[in-house]
Amino acid sequence: MTKPLGFEKPLGMRDILPESLAKQRHLERELRDCIERWGYREIMTPSLEYYDTVGAASVTLTDRMFRLLDKQGHTVVLRPDMTSPIARVVSSLYKDVPLPIRLFYQTNVFRAQEKEAGRNAEFFQTGIELIGDASVDADAEAIALAVFCLQASGVETFRIAIGHVDFVEGLLEETVADEEDRSQFRRFLYERDFVGFRQLTERLNLSAEEKKRLDALLRLRGGKGKIEEARQLTVNGRARRAVETVASLWAALEAYGVTEALLLDFNLISNMNYYTGVVFEGYAADLGSPLLGGGRYDRLLEQFGRPAPATGFAIKMDRLLQVTPALASPEKQHVLLFYTDEYRAKAFAEAQRMRREGQIVETRRVKDRTEALVWSEHAEYSVISLTEQEE
């Protein structure tokens, strides 16, 4: 007979205890209030989706998905992200709703982990999707809203780095002929392995000018002045167009008044290959991994039959919990009310009266006043006792 697993949980799954969950719910409320004020409406999609629709469209690798068979023999997946399910809804149930559409979500997603990874397989996200607006102002809205969300959450020190996928791709096309070499450069940039990037630059048979331009790419991280530096590295092509888009974006973000929380990173690259333009990542002090990520994805919805430009971001709630202040103790009075059988009705009525006044009341049945006194010695809250001796 197989030995029961006892207290073990499936790989990557975890319990969220009341203290941590209270803080998470508090942060979700703050984010919800902030996002709704920008005109976004909340959406919820099923935990299970068909692999052939949402699963196939998702940027999550297939071996990172939880796949199951339903009773009809169809392959289904636990949702690996929310962007693809929302694209499905906008292209079906919302097919007649005029664009642009603003939606947000607060939910869990699932990604299977390797035994050695040590990461969560179920995690929570708060995110937004702005669908149907191709303008640079839509990108600016998403980034500005991300700034205000982090501020509303109480993150004290953070920066959101902004890049454009076409700048890296265009510059590599202008300087490196072989696609395998370009793929290696992309990997080094994604992993922030600048040593490996420079070593590969030296190994390849490139001109001195090409090596100089690739080396300069690694220094394109900073403020508004980096726009002109990036412009000087490009010719009139894909990378140059990306620079001009970023310049227009920065002007819009200046109008929002949020540029102090931003920096430009022209070598920013994402492992999600569905991004088609502006990309951004948010970082907090003392947190080595991105707190949020987002960008423009203009080709996803065409997979569901309704081509439309889109942009959005997702905040990783687990990481947000790590970089926000501890939740202040509630100001409401917490009362523990003891009662004996003959005073049950009176105790319940008193408890309801106190709850209507906003107090937190727990009730506990005891045999007599002596038992109530014993419990009271260990109580963490204010105590009220309704027993025969005290009546």
C-alpha cells in the first residue's frame, strides 16, 4: 500500500497563512482602487482552458503548463497566464464591443516547475490589458498606471525600465549577419550577461565599427539623454524607428509627470516572444527579480480571429509582498465573548450588536465562570464573560 504523503504538498504549491493573506488582500484592494479609477473593469476567466486555444496561443512553454484530459478526451491546461484568456474573451464574447477595451484581473496562474527550481507553481498576479489602441499614448498609459500602482501599494523605492524590442533586433540585424549569433547575443542580453556579450563580440569576425556599436548598446541605460545616443547608433531602419517611438513615448510620460520613476534601457529584452514594441520591467530596491513586466503585443489577438493592437502589464503579487511595508494592525477592537448555555441567546444578541458597531467579536461557549477565567488568562483580545455567577 502506498504510504500517505502526510503534510507534503505538490511541487511548487504552498499554503498562504492568514497573516500573509491579510496583507495580500490589502494590497489587492489598493491596486483595485487605483486601476478602476483609470476606467478598467475586472474580468475573471476559467482556471481550465483548452490547450488548442489558450494553451497554443500562450507564450508559456508547453513543458511549463499543467496539462490534463477532461472527460471528453480534450487536453486542457491550468491557465499559465491571463493575457491569452482575455484575448479569447475579447475575440468571442466581446467581439461586438467597440475598441478600445480596458480590462484588469486579480487571480492565480499556474506554471509547472522543475524539482530544482525552487519557485512557486501557483502564483498571484494583478494586471491590466488595454486592447485596441496602437498609439504611443496607450503605451504611456500602461507605464504610468504601473507607476501609480506601485506607489499605491507603498513600494518606497522602485524604477521601471523601458525598452523596445525592435531596437535590439534592428541593431543586431545591422551588425551581425548570422541568425545563430544574433540568438546568442539575445540570450546574453536577457540574462544580463554583459561579459559573455563582449566576449562573443570579440570572437566574431566583425568590423571595428560594428564591434563599437555593439559595445555601445550595453551602455544605453539611463535618462532621456540615452535617446540621442541610441539615435546615433542606428541607420534609417527598424532600430531608428524604435528610437523615435521611444522619444515620443518619453514625451507622453513627461506629460504624466512620472519620469522620475523611469529609466530607459535600450538593451532590455524579454523572453516572451509575443512582444512587438515597447517593453518594460519594474524593479524594487533589494529585490533581484522584476516586480512587474509588460509591453505591447499587437499580434496575439489575430490568433483568435480579431486582430487588434494591445498593451498591458502584470504585477507579481508574491514579490510585491516582499517589498511593501508590514500591514498595520487593525484599529477595530477585537473581543472574545464567553457564555454559558443559559446565556447563549443574550451572548449572540450582544455579539451582533457589537459587530454592527464595527467591532470584531468571537464567541466561545464555556461550562461555567471558572472555565471562562482560565481561558481569559491566555486570551489575546478584550474579554466579555456572560455566566450565571457574573449575572
